Amino acid sequence: MNFRNINKNSLAIIDELGRGTSTRDGLAIALSIAEALVDSRALVWFATHFRELGMCIVKLAVYPLLTI
């Protein structure tokens, strides 16, 4: 993925990133992508089956609304 053009005016929709990989690998992929999206300040809709990802992102939360 290329994040150079994503900024605070962007909308990113991510669905089940990391699916089809091992749990550990999928979580690592999803977490790194989620961190990059949080850093971009874009509006992000992120659907995932990794509950652990939500807990990690809460620690990074810069958004006024975050639903897990």
C-alpha cells in the first residue's frame, strides 16, 4: 500500500486486512497499516476480526470517536 497521498482530507476503508494469514502475521500486518493510517490523520473505517487490534489502536487514538 502506498500512503503518500493519504492525508487528513482522505477517507480510507479497510476490510479484513490480514485475513488468510496466520494470526500472528495477520495481526502484525493489520497493526502496521492501522498505525500508518492513524498517523495520516485520515478518516478511517477499519473492519477486522482481530480484537487485539482495537486495543492497540485505542492506545494510539487521536480520533474523537472510536468504536471497538
